[in-house]
Amino acid sequence: MLPRDERTIGLFGATSIGVGAIVGGGILALAGTALALSGPGALVAFALNGAIALLTALSFAELSTLFPHSGGIYTFAKRVLSVRNAFTIGWLVYFASIVAGVLYALGFAEYAVVALKQLWAGLLGPPPEWFSGRPVVLGLAMAAVGAYTIDLTRRSGGGGDWATIGKVMIFGVIIAGGLWAVARTPLSTVQQHLTPFFSGGLAGVFQAMGFTFIAFQGFDFIATAAGEIRSPGRNIPRAMILSLLLALVIYLPLLWIIITAGVPQGEDIVTLSQRFPSTIIAVAMRSFLGAAGFWLVVVAALLAMLSALQANLFAASRIAYAMARDRTLPKRLCERNAAGLPANAVLVSSVALIALLILLPDVATAGAAASLIFLTLFTLAHGIGVLARRRSSGQLIPFRTPLFPLVPLAGGLLCAALAAFQGIAVPPAGLITLAWIILGLTIYLRLFAARARAVDALQEARDPQLVQLRGRSPLVLAPIANPANAKAMVTVANALATTNVGRVLLLSIVTNATPDDNGEAPMELLSSQSVLRESLLASFDIGLYPEALTTLADNPWSEIARVARSHRCESLLLGLSNLADETIRKRVNQLISGVDSDVVVLRAPPGWRLEAVRSVLIPIGGRNHQEELRARLLGSLSRLGNPEVTYFRVVPKSTTEASLNRARRALRQLAEDRATGTIDIEVLRSDTPLQEISDRACHSDLLVLGLQRFGRKRKMFGTFARDIVARTDPNCAIIMISQRG
């Protein structure tokens, strides 16, 4: 979330983002495609798309005011779904914004070519054939992308205010002139142009909807910039609704004018649209407003394409920024320049847009692919909205979707149905989308998954509401045998479970429940009850309220594993003081390899309290399999206080200065991603790492060690951990962690 003083966009600016992305570009680039497919029925296609977009905007408005942070639907998914699902959605919406940018860059270039050819013909005669070639179109499109890339690295904004205001004014003039022409057209001619109304049948209308839904996409870009909008609870919903209503006020009259007054005598709108798919509106306006009408449309088209291009490039950069902030994309993309803007995200997005400019063959393919992806994403957004409302009980939501859950359910079903039809009707769009998803998941799993999960675990630990919104209620199992360490065990278990969201289950195991000769309860059972009672009282004293369970079993270690599996415990906390015993270590190794839970082993001195920890030492070495669990633990510690966390690494004495500096940089990056608060790093040259770690631990309140892992099902309390424990001062608490999976 951006700091409060960086919320610089008001209602006008937010509306400008939506209007800049929506109005003009889509209809000017794709009206010909819609009219060729459905004839006058394109009016119905655009009206239905507008209704679906309005339903979707209501869900977006609620989510944006509930989560007023930059990133749009990616941010919504990050709050309500898992980090992997959030990456998939962010990856898709990023691609859709880039593809839409391609649509508008190509649309701008094609209208620019039309304008240049007309000027050339008027001044120098017939233009050369190469003027209409693909190299010229690509060159003009790339020039527009380059200009807006420079602009967006210097100032914030996504609507291109001057272009947005200019195009709206020109559209107003065009519609006024067109309505005057329609009023002068004989009624019989109007009826003739409207017959047959559904020239392509219902299938044609649905196809037209699929191709042109992108013409209403853009209100979601307001959510993408939510972190930069002032008073988001009031301004975001208004800006979304205003931008869509303005689009409908322009689109429907414009289409009506084209169909009824813009078709020359002896032709029909379908044939004319097939001949001029990209410039049908300019051609139609020429027929009744002459050269002036033609140039008005061309100028409006150029402005509309430019403002929509800027809005999509702006949105793509903000999505990349939000994803990089969560480490689901490279960290460099969330770095800001001297102007406080994510310049790297803008540059990378521009490069991706230019690459797709070269790869995608035409405007129609770009529009179909972008529409399909946005329809899919909007379907998911409606579902996320329903989940967020149900899981955020008691939380103030500045704007609530009316007629909930009818509106999101209806909107979601309509978006899903149209997306399915589009995927079948235009196979290349579906193939492009599928290929992008596969590429993204491959990159994520290979490069970003571990780091993203660790950052996400840290955020969950620091923000319990995040766990609640994701529908999780983590259960931590804590076997208790000694009431003296109950407070320490319960506080650590509560930290792992996430306060007020997760649950802690205290387990007491009785190995002998046979009554004695007098029929009295055995001492072991009475002792177990006493342990639980004392543990619960100790928990109540510090304001924690765990659950309790007593079971009967011959083998306590096997029983712990059984309870952990049967209750599907997310974490298992063991309190062990005698870790030097080889038998106990063997039992622990069998246990942590036999449960599908995170395992945490605590050795704490008498009277130790987690909330009193002020310094934490984390030795780092080898492959860090425990990053996610360690980050969750450190996040919980930061909620309890603000301990100083030191990441410590020992390298051989023979390490060169260059290698030492690389190790420091790597450790610094690891620490910044996986800890919060006061962070320090220390890299030491030594050939006795055990001694260095144990000596350093004497000056810390808590030592956090990762246990060895040799595979998914083989995790060990190895010799290194054993020797560290043996060498460390007993007054230094130690937490040893073993992450599942």
C-alpha cells in the first residue's frame, strides 16, 4: 500500500483513468468486426456487454474499497486466495493489459496511416504502396509506446488527461452531427438499414460480444491504481460507474448513427464493415458529414487509441509492481525512481508490449485474446467478491454491492458463459491464453515460488485478517507433559496458529489407564489431568484459550503422529529439554518424517516467554528449505514486539573478499524478504562454524535452527543441530523448525 501522502489522484483523475481506457479505443478498433458479425444486432451486443460490465464494476468497487491498494484483481486474489492462485491471476491480468495495449497501439497506427495517406494524397498525389505496409504500422505503434513509456516514468497517471478530454469533446461533436443527419434521413431508409436486425443470428451477437467486450474494459484500471487514489471508499465506486455510463452514452448513439445514416445508398452495414473493418466509423461519417466528419473521427480515434494505450501500459506497470512487491516477480520491478514511480516495471511492460506487437498478426486477434482473458478474470473477481464479503464479517466495507449475492452471481455466470463461447468461437484466443498460463506457472515454480511463499507467510503472520480472508484456521498441536513449560509452549503455539484466527490443541497422552487394586483411577491418568489443568490455567493467565484433548495409547510418539494426521494439524510443536538423548532424537526424526505438518521443537529455559524476546539469531547455511516456516515465526514475533533479528552465516577462512561481499548481499536480500523490524546481517570467516554459532547464541534470547532435509519424507534432527544444542548455553532458548512438503 502506498503511503497516505502519495494518494494524489482525485475523482476526476480516477474517472479519467477509466474513461481513458474505455471510451473510444475499443469501439473504434472493433466496431467493424462487431457489425460484420451481427449487423445492426451490434447495438444489442454492446448494450449487453455494458450491462455485464456494470455488474462487474459493482463487485470491483466493493473489493477496491475493502482492499484500497494498487494491483487491482491481483491484490484481491492475494488477499482472498493462495499466493500461487494470486500469481496466476496477476500473470493473466498483466498479459491481458499488455495485449489490450497491443490492440490500441495497432489501432492508433492504422488510423495514423489512414490520416497520413490522406494528407499525402492531398499534397503530393497518390501515396506509395509501402505506406500501408506492416513495417510502417509497427513503427508508428512502437513510437507511441516509446512516448508513453517516457511519460509514465516521469509522472503518475493512467488516463492521458489531455487526450481523454479531447476525445470526449470530439465524440460529442460527432454524435451531435450524426443525430442531425439521422433526423434528416427518411424513416423508410432507416428501417431498410435496420433490416435484417440480427443478420448474423444470435450466434453473431454472441460472437460480437466476445470480440468487443474489451471496449468496456478499463474500469478495473481504477482498481489497479487504488493505492494512489484519495478517499478510495468514495471516489473509486463513483469513478467506475461514471466511466462506464459515459461509455454507454457514447457507444450506443454512435452505433445507431453509423447503422442508420452512415451507409451509402445501395450498400449494407455488414458488407461495408467487411470492407473497412478497422476504419468503418470514419468511412460512415464521411458519407453524411463529408471530409470534416472523416477527420473528426480520425482525430478522435488517434486520441482514443493513445489514451487507452497509456491506461493499459499504466495498469500493466502497476500490476508488475504489486507482484514484485510480493516477490512473485523479480524484486527490481518494485523499485522506484527519483520521482517515486516504478520505472523498471514501466520499462519491462513496454518491452513486453513491443514484443507482442511484433508477434500478434492483427487487431481482431488481439481484441479476441484480451476480451477472453478479461472475461475469465472478471468471472474470478465476482467469486472473490463473494468470498471476501463472507469472510470479512465485522469489517467496515465503505461500498457494498447491492442485491448481494445476486449481482456477483449473475455477473460471474454471464462472464463465464461469454468467455466459454469466446474460447470456442475464436480458438487462437484460447490457445494464446493457455500458452501464457503454462509459461507463467513454469516460470513461477522454477524461479519465484519459494521466495513468494516465504514473503506471503510473513505477511500472514503479521496480518491475521489475511489468514481469515483466505478461509484458513490453522490448527497447532502441542503435546504437553510438563506444566512448568506450559506458558512457553502455548505462547509459541499461539504465534504459529495466528492470534484470534487459528487454534491451539493441547494434547495429553495417557499410556496406562488401568484402575488400581482399589478401583481408583491410576496415578498416570490423574497426573495427565493435572498437567492439562495447570496448562490451561497458565494459558488463561496470559489471555490465551487453547483447546484440550486427552488420549490413551501405548506409544506416545505414534499417538502424536496419529492425532496430527487425524486432525489435519498445520503445525506440531514439541517441547523437549533433553535433546542430547540419542533415543529421543531418533523418535523425533521418525515423527517429523511421518507427519504432513510443520514441526517445531522448542527448548526453553524456566520462565522463558516468547513476548520477552528482544534478540533473535538465525544461522543460515546450505539450502534453506525452512524459509516459509521461519518467515511465519518471525512475523509472529514482530507482532508481539520488535526484536532485533540477526541473520548469521559462517564461511570458510579461505573465502575471497569478492565472495564475501556476494554472500553479504545474498544474506541481506534474504533477510529483507523474510523478516521485518530491526534486521542485521553478519557474515564471518571461520573454519569452526559450530563454535561461532554457539558463541554468538550466548548473546541472543532466541536461536532459530532449521533441521536437515533429504527429501519430502526424510527430515532429520541431524548431527549439526545436535552439536549446536549441546554447545549452546541452556539459558538461550532454541526453536528448531522442519517445514512440511
